[in-house]
Amino acid sequence: SQQGEEDPQALSIQEGENATMNCSYKTSINNLQWYRQNSGRGLVHLILIRSNEREKHSGRLRVTLDTSKKSSSLLITASRAADTASYFCATPRNRDDKIIFGKGTRLHILP
Amino acid sequence: DGGITQSPKYLFRKEGQNVTLSCEQNLNHDAMYWYRQDPGQGLRLIYYSQIVNDFQKGDIAEGYSVSREKKESFPLTVTSAQKNPTAFYLCASSLQGAIPGANVLTFGAGSRLTVL
């Protein structure tokens, strides 16, 4: 079963705008991760935020975590064409600590 | 460069045939994983292995088999018992243990299997 669910399923924005994707999860977690997947390729780890952190930055990426609402958001600032990809949130499953992925948000940056 | 190599990148199979997908890593990671990805779906865990000569079923193990004879290698066999094998298969690896961030996954480039 899915642990995390991303929203929206698809997002198209103009180059230079900011893109925000959200992730909701069901059970308590010790960390939440975001990954990117270019079409037809493997996933690449972007950022990990621990349950005791509320916000984390990495370059143009900003991740927030609200454990009371069981939700996280990924903000990509000043988007570029190369940001076109699918973005997944992932959380360790409680019973065996295995990483479980949501269905992803497909981001399309328009020139 | 360290990484994970999956082969073949594309594979075509006739119904009733078994096929084996290769996954090799030189990251010295303890754990290795196989995921399946279908269009519009997230990744679903097929099998995982935390140490050599040991592996566990994931959420969708039926019709698949694995082995872990070497730390570097975790091949996946898609058997004829798998009813709908056409999919994109992703191999991943990670460190193990209680180290924060240890369960961050490194992925291969994937293998796309098509059943004719």
C-alpha cells in the first residue's frame, strides 16, 4: 500500500516560476525523502528531512515537513527546463523500514 | 565512479519464458532492492536483501525470484508465473543500520521489459 501521496499529479509552469509539490503520508515517520526521475531513467535522491526538522534547503530546493498534519512540500524556485521530471516523496515503512514511494508529481517546465 | 549498473536496458520476452535482469553495484552497500514501476503508478517493492545469502519478499513478489550470492550482485528473474510482467524495473541499493540517512537509495538506470 502507498505510504505517501503527492499532489498535484501533474503541474505545468513557465520557466522562471516557482513549483510547489505536496506529499501526504499516513503513519509516523523518522524521515521523509524526495526523489526526482527523468523520463525513462532511474530515480535520483534530492533531499532528506528528519522528523525533528521543519525546513531544509538545498540549492533551489526547499522542503518543509509538518508532522502534525503528516505532510511535506517541495518547492523548486526559479524553475528551469532541466527541472522537467517526475518528483516522488518516499518514507520508511514502520514495520520493516523499507522505503515506500508515492505515485509522483509530473512537472513540466514550459519555455 | 561508483554506481549501480542494470542490464539489459531493454528486453523483449515471449510469453512463457523466464528472463533475468542483472543488477551490479560497486558502492559497497549492504542492502539491495528491486522495484517495479508501471505507468501512472509509484514504485512497488518486489524483493530486498540486507545481507549476502539472505533476501525477503516485498509487496509484489509473486512470479519473481532473486539471489544474493555476492554483495555486489542482486539479479531478478521474472518467471512465466508473473501474469503481467511488462513494466519498468528499477534496482537500488543503500547502506544499512541506524545511521541517519543510511536508508537513502541509489538507483540504477532501469530495465524495461516488454512481453510480446
